[in-house]
Amino acid sequence: MLILQRKNNQSLTIGDNINITILEIGNDWVKLAIDAPKEISILRTELLEAASANQEAASSHLNEGSISQIKNLINQSKNSENT
């Protein structure tokens, strides 16, 4: 991990095509401008963590009992269509 200290309006470059500029500095926050190619995903960490938690919650609700219930419903639907 690289730790840098930057002042307002100073920048840093990552690779050949990513620039990060400090726009404003508050008491407990920093406003950044990130210039990167569109194909590079830039997400706030808390959004990634929330998405991961949602996926875990969804997968825990879909257990073997749920899967067998879904299969039964599909089979019942097929049987009712055939009669």
C-alpha cells in the first residue's frame, strides 16, 4: 500500500491513464476528481460491500428446500399445461 499526502489541487497519476486530483479538503472529508477510461470501473467501497451482503443474503434464502419447492411448482405447471 502506498500512502501519500496531497494538498488541495494536487494530483497523482496511476499508470498511464488514471489521474486523481484533490478538489477540496474539509475537516473530515476529501473531494476527489478521478479521470480514468470508461472501461475502468470506479465504485465506492461501501457500495461493493452492500452488494456483497445482498448477494450473501439472497443465496442464504435459496436453500435446498427452496430449490425443491421451485422444482415442484415448475412440474405442477407443466402437468397442468398438459391436461
